[in-house]
Amino acid sequence: MPIRNRFAELLPEIKEWRQHLHRNPEILYEVHRTAAFVAGKLRAFGVDEVVEGIGRTGVVGVIRGKGAGTKTIGLRADMDALPIHEDTGLDYASEVPGKMHACGHDGHTSMLLGAAKYLAETRNFDGNVVLIFQPAEEGGAGAKAMVDDGLIDRFGIDEVYGMHNAPGVPVGMIVTRPGPLQASADEFEIVVTGLGGHAAEPHKAVDTTLVASQIVVTLHSVVSRNVDPLHSVVLTVGTFQTDSNASNIIPQTARMRGTVRCLNPDDREKMEARVRRVVEDTASAFGATAELHWEYGYPVTVNDEDATGWAVEAARAVAIDVDDAANPIMPSEDFSYMLNERPGAYLFLGNGDSAMCHHPKYNFNDEAIPYGCSFFAEIVERRMPAR
Ligand SMILES: [Zn+2]
Ligand SMILES: [Zn+2]
């Protein structure tokens, strides 16, 4: 099935926006120029209401359709870039050293702007569309900041949809699934305190390095021995540092940091409890002490069954191919905060044979733009048909 012809016409213009944003990356909540660009475009399109500063630097636009319908659909894009130095050699490469749109949020923002232009022109739906442009997807929980700032109630959002580009998936293909799609991301820090001393006299010390190593090894039994084998959980210890730099010293403290990813929300607290037990009791067995600091991060991204059904129908109407039974992935996504508030669905849009996201040679594929825009338009018109 074809994309909307209007988006083929608009492609050169949308590409220009995308490449402008690509040249001017901003990270986390500091997306001031990006937000101003978005708000300016929305006003130029004749969007009924444009509100800036939701969740610090988020932007919201409202388009009212034909008819008196009150149903309201939220469409979400993220605006932030990453602290990576670009290495693409593109003529529109980042002009900001050390910052780059390496996750394609320049593309997501441009596609939602393209859809906004079309929807403001045609208004061929009965209800309201809320265009959500969020800051700080990359580790700053910008979606949560917008939700905490009243996004959902203030604009009366009933359902939310969003999408992310997917390197390795052919352009024109859309991939998703009902239920858990992306994992939660919780972080922990462990501080082990032994008794420092001379490396040649370990019997007079408590060897912090050995205790911490034992903790790392035992932590890897938690996923394999305490979690239902049919649930997906990842535990990774990413850093391990002691306070000694010398070969002849037994250090006093060791510090480890890591992450836990779960696809089943119920496993998150269980993981914290088991990790705490292993950390404290292993340390105690060796005569050391250990402290665990646990920080809950992005929730599991869970697609609502009905909403995913609607999204898949809309995708089938505009995409070349749709896989609605994709495997979930373990990286996390803060759109999950919006999906925890209202039913909705998140989709992956083929980015073709590109470098992976977060790689210095990654680039969003402009050929995907008409498919993404068409999906946004289609879900609105299908879910809220004009009478
Ligand atoms: Zn990313
Ligand atoms: Zn991303």
C-alpha cells in the first residue's frame, strides 16, 4: 500500500528541516533552539494552539479536526541529540563539536512536523491531535518531565503513539508488537568496604578486591537462578574501581556500577531485593561491609493490545511491509512514561542499512520520512474518522 502522495510532495521541505536540525544538535533539556524551531513551524502551519515550556523545554501543538468530536490522540517525537562527536563526513554534519543527532531524533521531530503540516491543512478527522515534542529522551526522562508537568490531563490525551527509526530494518517497513516492546532500565551502585593493608599480609586485612569480585560473580547467578527462565532480564556490571592504584596494596574500598533491564515490570523489585541480599550477605561472609544504591529508571515500554491493533492497521495502509510480532529489545525508551498514563503503541520504522544508533557514523535516512509522516496521518484519520 502506498504512502500519502502529499508527503512525497512535502519530502524536499521536510528533508530541509531534518538536515537543519542535524546541523544544530542540542542535548538533554537544552533543546532551546530546536524547540523554538518546532514552535515556529507549528505556528506557521496554522496549528490551533502552541504551548512551549512543558517539561522545561518540551513543545505541544494542538490541531482540532472537523466536527465536534472530543477524542484526543497524542503523537510524540523526541528532539534531543547525543554527546558524540560526529564522523559521517556529511555536508550537513553537526556544526557543534562533541554533539550529534546519532539517534535520529532529528528525523522523528521532522516527521512529526511534516504530519502536523498535513493535518493542519486537511483536518480530515473528528477530534483533536496533540503534537508532543519532548526534550531529554537520552537519559533525562523528558517524557516524565512532560507528564509531571500535566501533559496528559491539560491536553486531554486519550491515546498516544510514537515511533523510533530502526537501523537494519528496510526503509518502508514498520515493526512492532503488542505487550512489552522495550525493557526497563534501573541502575545500581555498590560500595564495598574491607580493611586495607599490605598486599603481602592479607591475613591482617579484609581483601576488598576479592569481596567485590565475589559479589560480581554471585550477582550473575541472580538472573539465571532467581528469575523465571521465560522472563528476559539483563544484569551488567559496567564499572569496577578500587581506591588503590598500586600492586602492593589491599584497597580499602571498591565501587561498582551497573544496570538491570527487565521486560516484565514485576521483576524489577525482585531484582533489587535479590541484588541487595547478595551484596550485603556476600560482603558479610568475608567480614566486609557493602552498600547498595538502587535507582529506578525508565519503565518497561508496554504497547496496549487494542492500540497496537489500530497502529498495525494504520501501518499496513501506508508501509511496504509490517511485522506485528517483532521480538522485544532490551534498550529502554522513555515513551514508556506516556504509555503508563494512557493506552498507545510504539513502533520501529525501517532506517535501512545504516550504522547503529549512537554510532558516530549513524545518520537518519530521509527516505523513511514519507512512511513515518503517513503513519501519523493515517492513525489519526483511522482512529477519529471525520463524519
Ligand atoms: Zn538513543
Ligand atoms: Zn532514540
